[in-house]
Amino acid sequence: MVRLTTGLLLCAACATAAPPNIPRPGDGLQQVIVDPSTLKPQPAPRALRGRFLHITDIHPDPFYKSHSDPTDLCHSGKGQAGRYGAEQTDCDTPINLVNATFKWIKDNLKDEIDFVIWTGDSARHDNDERLPRSDSQVLKLNQLIVENFVDTFGKPDNIDDPDPTNDFVVPIVPTFGNNDILPHNIFTPGPNKWTRAYLKVWDRFVPQAQRHSFARGGWFFTEVIPNKLAVFSLNTLYFFDSNSAVDGCDLKSEPGYEHMEWLRIQLQFLRMRGMKAILIGHVPPARTDSKQNWDESCYQKYTLWLRQYRDVIITSIFGHMNIDHFMFQDVKDLKYPFKIKGINDRSDPAKRGRPQSSDNTFTISAKAQYLNELRSGWSELPAPPAGTISDSSMGDGDPDGAYKKSAGVNKELEKYLKAIGGPWAERFSLSLVSPSVVPNFFPTLRVIEYNITGLENDHPAEGPIGEPGEIFDIDLLEGTNIEHDDDDEEEEDDKETDSDNGAHEAKKKHRKGKKKKKKPKKPSFPVPKPPSKTSPPGPGFSPQPLSLLSLTQYYANLTQIHKQIRSDQNHKHDPEKHFKYKVEYTTNNDKYYQMKDLTLRSWLDLAERMGRHSLKIKDQAEDPELVEQPQHETESTDEVDGRPTTQKVKNRLWKEFVKRAFVHTKPDEEIDQDFG
């Protein structure tokens, strides 16, 4: 087992005078040729369990010292820094916590999951001027995490054989974090020293057929369930607004543009193969008045890509922000000045001020402002009419029929469904953000359950596989490039202006000549086509195989763990016996969230309910624990359970969401003060 001690890691981390061992261009790019006679027989592939693990923002710190001062980043002094970390501080993760976390995963999750997504930041922060980071230190800390994965999920008989692609019992998919490079945030166009270095560090994870494209930009995909499900590792640093080395996704000369083109081609390739995809990255596309993580041009393209490939993409998953939450990408935020097939609504360019985007400004108060802004946006979501079905069960198995039937019965319901993009809410896309292992709050892990009905004969991939689609594939190009129809554009414009014709008829009579209609603008990039009209909704919208069913959030309550260690007379002999992750919450049968699954309608319903600042008692859940002390109103004498129905109560659901966002570290008084 990999149990690297702090002393050994300090020796490695302090060796900053020696130049980093960065591979030269071309190193590691050759196809691995293996003599079959050297390989051992492999066991039969294991069956799918229907779960996968998300781990993010580990931030191991070999300089962490127990009993040091958290105000000195747990590097010196005397204070309350515990064996497994200093929760709710700016200290990074001690090696003890790294080892204990992977041991817990090995003992409790290893045999219950099908693949792992690992969304970056596996080096310490560059936040102590007394201990500056170096290239070699960053790479060695990432290698440390790789070795922990080897110890946890590795096949002991295969680790040392000549083939690096058969080492794990399940696929592991990494991605770049903004602290996995130096200086942090700054990732230059590739190929660069970091893409070449991580090709070596991650040689067990990147498919052989994609090593050249990874070296070029740090992106790849791997089929975690062969011919069924692929996970795309996005290099979000090329979208990150804090990366001053690049300039968005509009210019063909920019790596962000190339990255989006690669993603478009590969998603079309998967559509042609009938496969589905999960997109992962480090920096999420947060976008509120005070916080915007991505360059706007990248956000626009990503939102468009999610919309057009909604039959392929199940969801997007990120880390970086440390708080447990989710966000929508709304098709109505698209501001392109040209018509896009499958998107009817066009609106004028957004009049938004420049949001804060500095990665260094996301303090606790900034997090509170950000979450409140998310809620403000959710308060404007369309609300289902009273007494109607408000979850994704609407129209199971027959969406068109359900829509027409509901529309005929209830005009308000018809209006609501139209506002959200139909019975499956296809106006929106979803991004999930998990909290971190580094104990800014408490360390966390996330396990997501997905539907494996009909996949009884499938199994997790036995190695990193994924043959990419190529841009020179003419069939692929014909399947993605939009045919821009000027006549359709003019016809739509005519329809939009019919109501104005009468009002302006008198003025038109006095015009000497008829103005020629302006030719509609055409896109400056290939725009993906939407799904076929005969295609059913994708697994992100309609319950079906590969749809997400529930998530379970685990956390290690370091306050309790350290208290137990201190009170144990024999803790010096076995302090590890007190360390464990436990369930913080699960969306399965959750009395707060009440989500039947994790399809888009379920998240939309949750967000809309949280957006309400107060609820009538009759609209609250029946569980009395969900109802806070009411603020009495005496407008009605109708009673439910002895209480006036017009009494309003605080939105307990929102308060619970905030508790979970901060991993149950924020006291009720602070929540009431900061979040209403």
C-alpha cells in the first residue's frame, strides 16, 4: 500500500533547486508495443454496479504539521491543526488525510463503483511565500495521488507488466486543475511542458489513440463502458477567465476554439455511434452578476453545445469552487446574432456588467453572495401551475401525447411547459459541482448512482479506450455543419413583424423606395445540428438507461474525529480507527429535496422551490421538520392541521441547501443572517 510519509514527501518537495524532469517534445507519444507472451491471463470483467465516484480538489500538502497554527497555513507555530487537517481554514490537506481517504475508499467503495472521475487540483496551493512551489513539486504531488489510485484500484498482478493500460479494475478519468500547473491559472497554448509532463503522469489513463491530441491541448475522452458511455475530460483552463495566456473561444487561433471544435466533432461521433457522454472539468461555468468563471465566448459555445447535443450529453460535473451546488445553462442566455436550428428564441445581446472573475476573490462572503445570486435567478424560473404535476414523471413513455393532453386540459400547464422547453425542460442544461477533499469545510466524496437497466451484459472498461472521430471524416462534417437557410430566416422575420405592419402602413406609403432586407448574419464557426426530430429525449432529461438516479454525499467530520482521538487513551497506537467518512445526505428518499431521480426536471423543480422566499403552509411538505416558525398573517380563517393556510413560513428547503453547500459547517445563526 502507498503510505508515503510527510518526511519522504518533504524531501521530494524541497528539492526545488534541481530542474524538473519534464519530458521533451515527443516523449511518451509512441504507441506502446507489448509482447503478448509477457502478459498474464486476465480475469473475467466485472459486472456493472451502477455507481461512480467523484473526487476533487485533494490539495495534498507535505509541509502540513499537526498542532501547528492555521493562521500560518499549518506550516509553523503552535495551534489547533489536527492530524487529519484543520477544518474551515485555508490550510491544505495533510498526507495523513490523503492516505486515510484512499484507505476508506478501498475498504468501502472499491467494489461498488464502475469508474472514477477525478476533477483536478492535486497539488497544494501556492499561498506561502516561505515555501514557494516548483514544477517538480507539483508533478510529484500529482504522482502521489496517482499512486494512491494504483494502490486502491490497481490490479496487483498487472502493475509492473509492460502494458500501462490494464492496471486498474475500473477506469479513472483525471482532468487539469488550475493549481496543477505553475504559475497557477496560467495554461499556455499547447503542446507545452505541462501537457507533455502529464502525459507521462497520466499514461495509465489517456487512451493510446488520443495521446497526440492530449499533448496538444490536455483534453481527451475515454469509454468507461465500452460502446455505451464515454467520459470527456475537458481542459477548462482554456475557458477560464483568469487564464491570461489565452483569449476565449471565438478566434480560430485560440486553443479554446480548437477545444470546442474537438468537443463538437467527438460528440457528433458519439451521436453517430449511439453512445452517451458525461462531461467533466475542473472550473465550472458559474455565471452570476458577481461571479463569472469562464470567458463569455466559451460560455456561449458551451451552452450551445449542451443544447444541440442534449440527446448525447447526460450531465456536466466539476469541482474547484468547494461548495456543494448546481447550476443551469439556459438556452435563453445565447446571444448569437444568427438563427440556429432547434432554437427559436433570439434575443438582443445581454446588457451585463463585467462580473468579478478573479480566482482570488472567492471568499466566504463572496460564496454567500454567489449562492444568493443563484437563488435570485431561480426565483424567476417558471413555476408549475398549482395542482399540476411538477416533476419529471410528466409524460413518462409518451412525452408528446402527455404534452398535448395536458395542453388541452390546462392552458396554464401548456404555458408552463412551453416556458421550460417542453415536457422534459430542454431549454436548460445542468452542471453539478461537488465540494472538495481539502477541508475548507469538511472533506467530502460523492457517489452517483445511474440506471443500468438493459446493461446486464456490459462491464466497466478494462483500460483507457477511445478511438476519436477525425475532422477529415466527410460524413462527420456533414453531420455537424449547419445549413444556414436565408429564406427561413426572412420568413421568420416576416412573421415577427406582421403585427407591426398596420401601424406603419401610412409611413410606408410615403417612402420613395422599398428597402432591401438585410441579409442575415451567418455563423463564423460550424454550429452543431440539434437532435433529429424523431430522437427521444436524452438520459439527462428522460428516465432511461444511463440516466442519473441519485447522489450520496459522504463527509469526514474532522471536529468529531479529532475529539475522539483526543479522548481515546490508546489513540497513539491506532488513531486511524476513528477516521471514517459517513453519509451527509442522499437524494434517494430525501425528505428535503424530494427528488425521484436526477433528470433535468427534478433539478428544475428543486431550484424553483428553493427560489421561493416564503411558502404557504399548505404548500410545504407534510413533514413538520421542514416547517420553521411561521410568520402569522390573519387574512384567512381556513385551517390545515389547525393552522391558517395563509400563514407564511420561511423556506426551510433553501436553508438546508445552504447547510449542504458548506458541508454542514455553517451555524444556523450565520445562515439566517447571510441567506435570509
